[in-house]
Amino acid sequence: MSRLTKAAAAVAATAAISLLASACTGQSSGSANDDASKDVTITFWHGWTAPNELKAINDNVARFEKAHPNIHVKVQGNITDDKINQALRAGGSKAPDVVSSFTTDNVGQFCSSGSMADLAPFLAKDKIDPAATFPKPMLEYTQFDGKRCTLPLLGDAYGLYYNKKAFAAAGITAPPKTLSEFKADAVKLTKTKGDSYSQLGYMPNFHGYESTTTHLAAQWGVKYFDANGKSQVAKDPGFTAMFNWQQDMVKSLGGFGKLEKYRNTFGDEFGAKNPLQTGQVAMGIDGEWRLGMAKDAGMNDLGVAPFPVPDDQASTYGKGYLSGTIIGIANTSSKKNAAWELVKFMTTDTDAVVSFANAIHNVPSTLAALKSPKLDADPGFKTFLDIAQNPDSTTTPPSINGGAYQLTLQDFGYAYESGKSKNLSSGLQGVDTQVDKDIAQAK
Amino acid sequence: MTAAVHPLLKAKRRKSALRTLAFLSPWIIGFSVFFVYPLVSTVYFSFMKYNGINAPTWVGGKNWSYVFTDYPFFWPALRNTLWLVVVMVTLRVLFGLGIGLLITKIKTGAGFFRTAFYLPYLAPPVAATMAFVFLLNPGTGPVNHLLGDVGLPTPGWFTDPHWSKPALTMLAVWGIGDLMVIFMAALLDVPKEQYEAAELDGAGPWHRFRFVTLPNISPIVMFAVVTGVIQTMQYYTQPLVAGKVASGVIGNSGQQVEPGYPDKSTLTLPQLVYERGFQRFDYGSACVIALVLFVLSMAFTALLLRRNGFLSAED
């Protein structure tokens, strides 16, 4: 090796090692010793984009600033979870102090990685008892492994939407309560046209927008993990029952291929041509937001009810799948006390929660707000409020690697419904094995 | 026994070496910062558990074994990437060369055709992909309506795992403008005298192309293939957008969305690097996949260069 080559190699190695060393120091977390009574500006990131949603969140922030004149809030909308996660790691003066996410899937990641601050000391300091303030399922999905790093900021409940005109035309007088009634209604409501449909009773394929494995499995009251944190979808009979029911629905309504071809004619889920709004599908599972979206699209014939339950669990009718928006404080924030004031206001102030819920048609996330007389009295909305408060309603639990376990189950669902995977029992065992491996990798 | 070097000569050599080093230093710094450092870091982090927050900890070969034996998306993504490298790059080079040849032969309207074939290349990848997904929608797209009207089969395109990669290839071939321009420049540069000499020797169009055109433009063909392989190894936006739009499940921010719809057929290795690194924050396994990409790119490039005599032992 010539001297020149040696010198070049030495320069390269020195640069590489020094930069590498600087990259491996990890993040320092900000402490909660700021004075929230002094003049301060905090940054709040959220994901809302629609004009009515932006107005609602900005109105809420304005109410907060009026109540806390020394705390100014810089609001940034249209933020995705990927951006949140990256900013929580990057830190710096432009990073957010308060962040909210539309999904509960990443709470496990937020809490276990330490990217979001532990809120327990703040709750204790202000003598807020979470159990007496928030509904139980919401409390569950906003913490992980005993660490509460987020709080619920409104919630979502899933129920049955049905086309009232189609029901009347088919002579159906009331929404189904059990899954056998649901199947009979779905078949009755299905009208074929050539090798397709002019109206489908229900789209059972897992790609049918909200008819996902996790949303449906909630009707069987399933448990994803055992006491040791191991995946147990093969052991919990609810999953097997759900897949068998879905397969039966697919067969009864025309078969996977025919349904999939029809599904490809649907408009966007969140657009005006959603199949429930165009009448292409007579029944479907969806969240409470569909109420407002359908009205905005000029569809006033949609009725709502809790999604039917298995026949052997008829007494639990009224339950459904729950999810929601979460909010927390960035661990890198140097203004945690001021940030906490905003989080506390947005999540526990009854008027703030109620007005926000009314404005964006979401389920309120405190027990007091759920009982508030100021809450929207729309009967359709009331159905979702009841689902949210039903003790049998469930959610998907947080996990250290976010929603990876849901993706694994969903992936198996696609393979099973298309016939690629034929054995349900071994397929579910495969899901358990994969989920456990993924969690082991994340630990 | 070595002859003693005169101190003056020694000083002169040192000065010369330093001067050379000074001239090379911009490259050395750039190469170190933008190539050596990321590469060394990637190798280092592939043996660590690191989530971007807590300090990295040594885990040995755990990330490697997870990616190769336990991560269900790795092998489908690798197969898709290799399929795209072989089929897409080949077709892009053939079409680019073919269109370049056609346009250099056209006597009138060449400007119009040049523009018409180049324009698709300027379309933003996301918009172009969305347009293709809508055009090829098996239920509502005009392409299948036309195919159906003339009695031809109507594939599922982006919704069918057997047709999704061919559909992506069609999209890539549609945006052939970059290669067309490069090939046109190369073709116009072939000395006319060689064609005339070949013609006098009785060579027909095929032989003129085979023995005159091709040898003259072979460095450009090699450039197109090598850059095509590297670009395809980094293929990210189009398969991601096609999969998401075709699945119909856009999903809220952060919501779990199926990767590689349909049936993992549009999954590529760069998507996995992003998923592992910036969604799961498992930098270790992301680095393993990035290294696989690096090794594959290097291997393909070296193989192509060596087989075509661009990387001989004398070089």
C-alpha cells in the first residue's frame, strides 16, 4: 500500500469513526422543570386536515389560550405518525411539545421507546384519577405495560350502517341483532345483475374498507395475548368463529372472486362515492364519522345500530370495536409543564371535550363528557355513544411493535379468504408464531 | 540492502504526495462522509439494537437471522425486486433503444414524436402511478372496458398478484423518455462512414445494426443497464402508491396498512427498509436489508461490467 493510499484510508477511517461515534450517543430527554406560569410558546402537532376539523381544533386551542394567557400554542396540522415518530427522535427547537395521533396502534411503541413522556406524575400532581375520568377501554389503549404515556382525545366506535330504503324495499323492519339475522338480511338485500350485482347486502371481503379482521373480531370479544404476552389467536375460539363466519358470508353472497370484482367498482372510502353512500352496498361496518360524511354527500337514508353479535352471545348486543385519537407530550420537550396544561385541558375539560366531539362527530373521551347535556342529541350519534360505553366493547391492545400483530393477522385473513391458505387452524398457529417472533425482535 | 534515499529527494517526494493529497481531498472528504461513513454505520447498526432514542446495544447476528428466517416480507420483496430488475430493466432498455432508433429515422415530425415520447418521463411518479391504477382498474377503468369490448381477456392488473408487476413494468416503459434521449444522442454519434462502408460490403439493415450500431453504442447500452439496475433496486414510490391506491384502503395516519397489495406482489426491498427503519424504528434489521440491497447492486454491476469487458484485469 502506497503512502498516499494509507493517508487516504486514514482520513476516511477517521471521518467514519468520528461521525459514527457522534451518531451513537442517543437522545437526551427534556425534564419537567419549566415554569408553566411564565410566558411560553409550545408547539402542538396533529393530523386533522378537513376545514371543519381544523376549525374545531383551532377553536379549542383558542379557548385554552384564553384560559392560559401566558401559554401560546403554535399549531401544526396534517402530521402523520411517521413524521411524529421521526420528530420525537430528532428533538430540537422545532420539534413538537405536544403530539396527537389518530391511531392507538403506536401507543406501545411510544411508551416502550420512551419517546413520549410518562404522564403519571402529571396526573398525580393535579390529582386526576384516570379510572374516574376516562372510559376503561380508552384507558387501556392509551397505556402500555403499566406506563401511561398518552391520554384519549376523543374516540371512535364502530357499528352497523344500513340503507333504510333498501331495508323497506326488502321488507326488513329492523336492523339485525345476531349474525344469523344479519346473514339472512344480507342475502335478502343482494340483487345480482349479470355476473355482478346491482346491490350487495354486505361486502364480507377483508378489503371491504372497515370490514377488517380486527374490527369484526371485537364482536366475539377476543383476546389477542395471554397473561405472558404471547399471541393466542389460535387458542381463542373467537378468532376461529370469526373466520368461519366470514367464509360463510363470502360463500353465501357469491364467492370471493365475484365479490372482489364488485369491490373494484367502489369509490374511495373517504370520498362521496363510498359504496354505503352510493347504495352499492346495503349494510356495512363503519365508524361514527360516516354519519357526517354521508350527510355531506347527500345520503340521508343511512340508519345506524350496533353491529350484530354471534348468536351464542346475543346478550352482549350493543358492543363494538373501539379506537380513538391519542395525545401526549414529547419526551424531548423542555416545556413539559406548559405542554401538560394543554394536554390536561384538551383531554379533561368537559366543555372542551364536548365541543370538540360535537364539531367533528367523534365520541367524547371522558365519563363526564359522555353524560353532558351539551352533547349532540342526534339519535345516530347516540348509538355510537352507547357502543363506546358498553362494558363488552373492546379494542386492540397496544404492543411493543405497534400494530404489527394486527398486520400479521390481517395478512393471514387475506390469504385465507382468497383460498391461498386453506387450513384455518394451522394458519392461526402460524400467526401466533410470527407475532411472537416479531415481538421478540422488537424487545 | 536498500540504497539510502537522498534527503532532498525524500522531501520532494513528501511534498509531491502532500500536493496530490490536497488535490484529492475534496473527493476524499466527500467519499468518506457520503459513502464510507454511511456504509460503515450500516454495517455497525446491523449488529445492534437501536430505535433512535436509546443507546445502541450489541445483539450479534439477531437482526440478520430475523430478516433471513423470520421476517415474512423479506423473501417476497427480494423476489419482486429481482423480477423487476430482470424484466423491467431489459424492457426499458429495449424500448428506449427501439424508440430512439425509430425517431432518428423519422424524416418529418421528429420533433413532435420526440416530445410525445419524452413527456411521460416528466410526469410526477405519484400522479402517473395513480393515473395508471385508475386507467387499469378492472371494474371501472377504460382499458378493461376496451379489452372486453373487443373480446380480449380483462386482467385484474394492480389487483391481481400475477399482473401487478407487469402493470408496473408498463408504467416504467411508458416513462421511457430519459433512455430515449440518451440513445438518440448515441445513435446520432455513430460515424456515417461506417454505415456507408458496411452498405458497400452488402450489409443489410440487421447486419448494419448488429455490426456497426451496436458496437458503437455499447458503452451507452451498458450505462443504461447499470443505472437501470441501480434505479430498480431503489424502486419505491410507484409500487408503494400502486399497492395502496389499488387496495382501496388508504388508512388513517399510522393505521396498519397491508404492504405490497395484492398478496405482497408490489413489495420491494426499499419499502422494507423504510418500514423497518422509520415505522418500526428497528434500525438494525433495516440496515441488514440495506446491506443486502448494496451487495446485490454491487454484484449486478460488477457482473455486467466484467461480462461485457468493461472491467478487465488490465483495468
